[in-house]
Amino acid sequence: MDCTNVVVETPAALSKIAWPSTEIVHLSFSPNHTVQEICENISILSQKKKVAALSPEQILTLREKSGLRMLDICAKLSEAGLSFCEGKLTCEETDLLSIDEYFGVVFHLNRFGILSSAWLPNSFSDAAKIEHLFRIREFDDRTHSITHVLLEFQPNVSENSWLKIVALTRLMLDFTKHISIADYGLEQSKHISSEWLKKGISLGVNLTY
């Protein structure tokens, strides 16, 4: 699918933009936006488009700042018309509490019909990547809430290491056809050589989601 990225400043400004031609619009919010402001912006675009926004980690920050329960925040996002959440994951592989909280947010979102991508961080060790792939598989077996899995790419990775994790991800996540190098608010193909892309595609990687 194609997606248009929009950086949100104010609801008033957003209401005056030209409607994007893509099926999905990804909204980027600053840390200063409140739950109410975020929902107002989502509500404007969800009248005509599917909206992707936020990450589990951003939603956890909203809970801390607002004092609202996670269920209440997810309910408000759903009522506003949020369709997708970007599954960005930035914690360390040893921070199991943060990883559990990450999947907890995705679980609560799914209760209100909001789907999410899932990220496989490149910073994880090979052993941690395998463990995380098991988590993703087990979680989706229970919830069917993962739209696609993003393989995070970093320039310092070797070709063999990258292709190995591509093949391993395809083998372990046979429940989805969508193993991607793109997410709603992220496009990585420009950072990957055409030769690597061809090899990745031959192993089952998608350029989009």
C-alpha cells in the first residue's frame, strides 16, 4: 500500500491541507501533543482515509503524561478513527519489561480494532532476534493483529548478516506474506543497495507493506 506522511502542527492547519491521494495517511505528532489534540487530528482525516499514527512507546508516554488508563486511551484513538499503529521498538534487547509493555499496548489496541506492524530491531543480537521473532509469531497466533513485520536496517550491517535474518524471518514467520523494509512512517529502501534489495526480494522481502 502507498502511504502519505503528514507532520501535524495544529488541527486547524491539518483541516486545510489537500486530501492525499493515497489510501493511508501517516500522522507524525510531537511529544507535546495531548491525547485530545491527537484524536482531533485523527478524526479529521479518518473521515475519508485510513489513518496510521503513533507507536506503542509513544502511547505509553501519553499514558504517563495524561494519567489516563491504557484502555481509555485506546478507546479514544479508536473512536477518533485510528486504523493502524506503527510498531516501532527502540528498547534494548535485555529490557524485557519494555518489550512486554510494547506487546501489551498492541494487545489493547487490537481490542478496539486497531492493527499494528511489528519491528525486528537491527540492534538486537542474533539470539535476541530469534527470541523476538518467536514473540511476534506467538502474539499474532493469539491476536491476528500484526499487519506486517518490518526488518530494521542499519548501514553498519553486513550483507551476509542482513540476508541471514531475512531468510530466518521468512522461515519463522510463515503466517504473513508481508515482511517489509517499509512501515507507515518509514522508508528504508534508499539506504539499501539495489543488489541487496534484489537478493532480499528473492528471499521474500517486500518493498512496501
